[in-house]
Amino acid sequence: MNKMYAEILEIPERALALLASPTQPLPLKVPYLGMGSSYFAPLAFKYMGIDIYPEIASEYFNYLSPQTKKPLAVILSQSGKSSEAIWCTHLFEKYIAISNYPENELSNAKNVSEVVLMEAGEEHYSSSKTFVNTLLVLFKGFGYHPKDAVALLITKMKSYEKIGQNLADKVFEILQQNKIHGIYITGSGPNIATALEAALILSESTKLNFHGLPMAQYDHGPKETAKNSIVIQIVARGKSYDRALALSEKIENAGGIVFKVEEPAMEEHFSILHNIIPFNFMAYYLSQKLGIDEIFAVGGKITEVID
């Protein structure tokens, strides 16, 4: 079995492992710092109305570093080795580490007050298990009960695989037949994080440029690129639902190709757990069609910056 595919299939098992782990409450009104997927996950909760301050770790360190150490932060890194996450550990009197490994540098600094493990198991390809389990850590830490949402995810994994495979087939066919100048993934509210994560994993897995952004931000200008572009809209039954449907029609009328990803059986907050799964499968199937042999060809999965 392909190893990338096998990791995606492990998502339900690792999610159940996280659900079975002790719940560790997480603080409000403090920075939540990470890179890539570790930044996107807390961003979803900001748009649920949770009073936290998600920041890109590199930009926080370089441009927002306080003159004196702040009391507390939450720092997220799957590997616990990402340079920018490690830099930020020195900016706080103490911090909570969210990571996949208890033995890494992030989890063992002198000022770490608590370590929350993702329980995602080994992961060598694009963030699949890690992103879902980071979301679950945050759901539990903020007092949500995601048991039913995980049960639905497990029940519908085959359905999500079919959606992802169909998307890969259709996008591949379009790319072979047309000159496409842009591929966008849009979402609203918590699913802005889903759009950003989906674009990340698809870009690094396929070597194509997928652009993730808020649906409303796409409506404020990038829609002018609609002709000969592909737009995958992540929708959920929330405040932006009707606007998203209207925008789909507008894009199609302008010559764009629109696809939709939605889990109608789940409320908007929890839909972030489900809406990302088709994109994991899409990344796998599309990379296979494109003949991509090496996922991390320019750099490794772990980004370590030379000072």
C-alpha cells in the first residue's frame, strides 16, 4: 500500500486515540503560535469566537516580539523542531507545548509548563492525521465534545475518499484540456482554516499552485480572474452559506469552473474535521496522476531555518 495513502487511512484510528486521552484545558486570551498547519488549526477557533490570538510564529518573533517576556503562550509544532516555534519559546515566562513527540525540543525546554500530545503517530507526508488531531486537541481544550463528529468522520471516510478521488479526476482532466491560470480553494469562518490547509497539502503534494483564502476575500478582487480558473468552495450552513452559493453562480457565469465540498450533516464548527478529509485524498490521487514521486523535493517536512 502507498505510504501516503496509508497515513490518510489512519486518521480515524488516531482521532480515536486522541479522544481517549485525558482532556487538558487550554487558556484563553494568549497567543497561539505555529507555522503552516499548526497556525491554521487555532485560526479556525478564532473564527468560532474563541478568545485566542493565533499568530504565525515567524512573524510574531520577528515583528511582534515583546520588550519583556509575556507570561504565557501556547506553541504548536507537530515535530517540535520547527525553528520558528523554538524561537518563540524564549519570548514567554512559560508556555504550553502542543506537539506529537514528548522527547522533542519544544516539549523539553525549561519554561514549558505543560505538554499536550497530539497522538497522531508517525507522519512523513503532508499533514493529515496531525491536522485533524490538532483540531481535536483544541476542541477538547476549549470545552467542546467532538465525539459525535469523530463518529461521523469514521462512518463517512469511504465517502470522503470518493469525493477526493472525483475531484482529482476532474481537476486532472481539466488541466489536460485547458489552459488554467489559477486554482483557488475558499472557505468562510472556521473553514478559512480548512481552505488554507487544503491549499497547503495540495500544493506540496502536486507541485501545482493552489491558493487558499477566505471566500469573502476572493469576492473582493480575485473573482476577476474567474475565467479559465478552478474554484473549490468549502461551504457549511452558517452565516456565509447563501453568499457562497451566489458567488458560485457568478464565477460560473464568468467562465470559471466551480466545485463544492460540504458536509451537510454536521454543524459549521465541527465541519472543519470533515471538510478537510476529501482534500487529503484529492492530494494523494492527483499526485499519483501527475507522477509525483517525491513530496518534499525542495525541503523536508520539518522546516529548520539557519540563523
